[in-house]
Amino acid sequence: MYHALYGNLSPRSIISNESSIFLRITKSDTLNRELNKIIEFYNVLATVHMKGKTIREIRIGDSETYERTVTEADVVMFGGGSGDLNPAHFNEVYAKDTMFKGRVVHGMLTASYFSTILGTLLPGPGTIYLGQDLKFTMPVRVQDTIKAVATVTEINEEKNIIRLETIAYNEHGEIVVKGLATVMPPK
């Protein structure tokens, strides 16, 4: 599958040459058209609301949520974009013999939903992600619906830094990832 998508290019060459190689390779693919639609949508959205909340607009206890059902396309795009082509994520025959007894979604794909919250909702556009502690507590599988929640727990107005508790739940309400994010809101 990897060879069909990228030919003789390694994940490192794709990453090191940024997205231009990926876009050239998939220029005629439906995936590229769909990605371009998403990029256009966010470019329009950015012109409407280009600045997130400043530290003075944020309160302890403020919270935002992002919910998404993980698809096969999400896993393929994340694997291609990150270079993480571990068979635990792509090969059911291989994965059935692992401790998870089947394929699992990349942990960092699930954790990336926290970045979605922080970069688009709370604080929002202009936020600088300084750090993230994570603990993966349960596997996530394709077609699981994940609800990521970020809640402000600490505000340091002098340094323009906030900390947020980050927790992701599956559709059964079980915690699959938890952690603490440190960000700098826009000024």
C-alpha cells in the first residue's frame, strides 16, 4: 500500500520536502481534491475569525469539546503524513497477534484532537502549543467516536501561559487519552 501511494519515496523524503511532494504525487487523486476543499474552507474561516481568545478573556473552568468518528481515511492520511506506517495500524493479520488483538488507531492521531481544540476553539487561532503530557489508557479503533475535551486549569497572566486538562473519551464514556497541555494564547 505504501509503495502504491508514494512509489520509491521514503517517509523522510516526503516529510523533508514538505507537502509539495505529497501534493504532486496525489495531484489527480480524489484525496488531494478533498484536502484542497478542506484547506480552502479553513482559509475562508480564518478570514472570518483570525484571532482566538486572549488570556484576559479566558477563565479557569472554561472548556471546549471536539467530537469525531475515526475513519479509515483518517488513519491512512495520518500514517502518510506522519510516516508512522506501523503494521499495528494498517495490517489486521499482523495486529491480531498483538496485545490489542486487532488494529488500533495511532495514539497521536487521537491526541491531535486536543490540538484541534486549542488551535481553533480554546484559546483558538493564534495559540502557540508549548507542551503536552499524555497518557494513553485504552486503544482506539477505526469507527470509534472520540470526544476530546480541554478545560482550563491554570492561568499565568504575567507569562501569558495557560494549562488545560485534556481528556479524550470513547463512545462508551471510557477515557482513552488524558493529559495536560500548556499553551500561549494570542495577545
